[in-house]
Amino acid sequence: MKNNSFFLSIALLLGTMIGAGIFGIPYVVSRSGIFPALFYFLILGAASLLIHLFLGEIILRTKGKHRLPGYAQKYLGGWAKTLAAFSVVLGIIFALLAYIILGGNFLNILFSSFPSLVSGLSSFQFSLIFSLVLFPFIVRKVKFVAETEVLTNIVFVLIIFLIFFLSLEKLNLDNFSLLADELVLENIFLPYGVILFALIGWSAVPEMAEVLEKKEDKKQFKKAIIFSIIIAIFIYLLFVFSVVGVSGKNTSPETFSGLLSYLDPKIILLGVLAGVITIADSFLILSLHLRNTLVYDYGFHMIPALFMSWGVPLILFLLGFRQFIDVIGITGTFIGAIEGILIILIFKKAKILGNREPEYSLKIPSFITYALIIMFVLGAISQFFLT
């Protein structure tokens, strides 16, 4: 049972992290070059690991079940709860927007191979269809979607490995540029927000704690977080190697359309189909989570909650927010900064005010936490001036 809980907790965090972000990473790596991308993976991977571990210790030091806004209020006060709630809601809305954009792009690739079924529709129109088809499931609160998330993510990861093995014979090392051809700030800083977006999974950490509910299981908490981050980074790097090694500078923002000229279209379509199912599943889970949070935690009526969880992302899409890389880059940068800094501040307070003996306790020098805060702030500033 202990092993089952351990592996399920890893699956929860991996299922949260591996989503829309993975499809944007090959594009930004192809634009920035290998050295900047590896630098970001090293720095942001370490930062992400620490933030997840900080939150894990906060949970272990605090009696009762909370989420980030609850911990923020307990240790920092009402202002922090408001900021955390704002960040959580805004982060989910923009993640849903990214799924709408990606859903349209994937459906366009999928149905372009079957022109007799659908002809003349654009990615924009497919995005609208994607959103409209999923709306009834959000209204009716379909319960099976959460149970399918682990399965769909397993299938998608298996397809990533399949693409990797099939791409080996097409691999061209000349496609890997050590540095971008044009050393402009936009290319150098481009991977920051996208990679950070792909490494944010701390919303799953409280769920992991509930899976590891027994005291002996909680001793595996730290190890589960570390394993999850390492596995996620390995999968991302494998995916980048497979895609950029084949398509090089022709890598597309959503990955798959750039591969159609190089790999067997049937394999690409299988990957696209798995991608559609995965992001549709994630879209439903996030929408339902936001809807329920607004209704049960903040007292919204159902119609305004539905508007926030489904209507606002769609309105943003209709208003012109349709560049996938820009959306996930900005979301990763600013949501990562707000929530990352809050978690650091809560962690420092929980060390002093926590009311439970934790199963693990991190000994992190203060200069590391200050360096993380400075990194998040500078990252947000760079994104602000370069977009």
C-alpha cells in the first residue's frame, strides 16, 4: 500500500505538470539555442524543486487541510490570501486559454488529414468548437474526467517515447544550435516563462499529501516530490531532443505541425490525438476546479462561476489572445513569480509558527531564498519589457 501511495503521488504531480507547457518548449529551445535552454532548465528546475519542497514542508508543519490561499492567510494575513486567490484564479484562467488555443491547433492538424470530414475550418474556428463541445461537461460536473487524467497522461508519455525512438533515424545534430543565430534579448529570454510554466505543479502538492495520508507514507513525501521533478525534466528534455533534432528551425510553436514533413504522418496524428484528449481532460479538470472553488470557497452563484471558468478564457481568446507561446510564457512568468514568492514567505513563517512536527525539514540558507525572490522579480521585469 505504501508503494501504491508513493507512485500515485508521483503520478498526481506529473499529471499536473505535464500539460500545455511541454508543447511549447521545443519551439523556444529552437529559437534560443541549447546553452540558454539548458541554463534555464538547470536554474528553473532547481527553483521549481525548492518551491515544491517548501510547500510540502509547509503542509507537514500545519494541522488541517488547506490550499495556497489558506496557508497565505494563516501565516501572512488577509492581504496574502487575497493575492494568492487572485493568482490562483488568474493562473487557471490563462492556463484554460492556452488549452483553447492548443485545442484548436491540434484539431486543425488532425482534421486537415481528413478533408472530406471537415473542410475550410481554421484553427480559430476549431478552438471555438473545442471550447463549445466541452461546455456541457463543465455545467453537468462530469465526474469521470479526474479518473481518466492519469491514463491519458500515461498514454501521452508513451507516445513521446515512441516519437523519440522513431525520430532517431531522422535526427540531425546540425539542427541543434548552441546559441541563437540572432543574439537578441527576445530570443535569450524566450524560454524563461515557457519552461517555468511547464515546471509549475505546486497546486498538486496538497493532493499528494492527502494520498500520503499515513505518517509512514508522509516520510516518502520529499522523495516523491524530488522524483517527480526529475522525471518531468527528463521527459521535457527527451521531447526537446526528439523534436528539435528532427525539425530544427522549422519547429512550430505547438510542436506537431512542424514534424509533419519529417516523420510518418500517422504517428504524428496519433500524437496529436493523444494531445487533444490530454488537454481536453485537463481543461475539464481545471474548469471544474475553478468553478467549484468560486462556488464553495468564495460564495459565487453558479452562473458567474461558470462565466469565470469557461466564459472568461473564451472571451480573452476572442479578444485576440491567441499566441500560444506568449500566453504560456506570460502566465509562467507572472504566476510563477507571485505564487513562488508567496510560498517562500509562507515557508519562512511556517518554520517559526507551524503547529505540527514535519516528516522532513529543509535547512536552506537565507541567501538562497532571497536569490529565488530576486530571480522571480527579475524574470517578471524582463517579460514585461520584452512583450
